[in-house]
Amino acid sequence: MYNKLCIIGHLVKDIQISTLPSGSIVGNSSIASTHTYKTQTGDKKDETCFLEFCLFGKRVSKLEQYLKKGTRVILEGRLVHETWTSSDATKRSKHSLNVDDIKFV
């Protein structure tokens, strides 16, 4: 089964590019998406969701010049759940997005 997530938001930081031992290029960053709503008292509230994402392949180095902090983008991809054991032996986990497609807004 395949999941697909589409998120619109602003980049929280510049993309960080690295090379895997296999030679593949990977770019990592985070996106912030804000939802504004009214409370029962009529006050406006903002609810911001932060999500880390990664891009793979040759296009990463081409996109690096455009993927700067604050850039508004639409990301589409697969939501993944990562787990690991930290240095103090506690189990940690997080969700991130493996990006298949990126569009500039």
C-alpha cells in the first residue's frame, strides 16, 4: 500500500545536500505549514506544523539554488516513520516526507 501527502508551506531552512555511500545525492530540509482558525470566542489562532523532508537524485543539486529559507513550495511524496536508538539508549521516532515532486508557488 502507498501513502501520498501533499503539503504547502515555507522552507524553515536552506536545503542541506550530502552524498550517500552509494553515491546518491540527498537533500534535507524542513517545511512549516500554518493553519489559521477562529476560536469560539472569535480570536484568531495559528497552528503550525513542522515536517522534515528529503529529496533524492540529481535534481537536488539543480534545485539547491532555488530552495532557500522562506521559499514557498508544494511538496508531494510519501510519509515515512523513522525509528532509532539515541546515545542514551532511549528509543526515538519521527515522521518525515520522502519527496517525489516539488512545485514553487
